[in-house]
Amino acid sequence: MILLILAIASLGAGLYSAIAYFLGAQSQQSYHNLLLGATLSWFVFATMWASRKPKP
């Protein structure tokens, strides 16, 4: 369950970075850094969540 929460939080961080940059609330460099971190964490946590073994 925690992996799913972390994956959704990563997706939210990526969406937030795009919206904040569009509204002018952050610089292009911080937008790129935040989006990079959110993307990497999304792929790590979503992959870990998808490949987990169900409990018997």
C-alpha cells in the first residue's frame, strides 16, 4: 500500500511542477529538477508496486 501512495505522490509532484512553472511560480531549472525527480520516483515506485507478489 505504501508503494502505491508513493507512486501517486510522485505523479502529483510531477503535475505540480508543470502547473507551478506554467503559472510562473518557479524557474525553469527548478521545474526540470523537480520533474526529473518525480519521473524517476514514479517509475521506481510504480514498477515496485506493480511487481509485488500478492499475499496468499
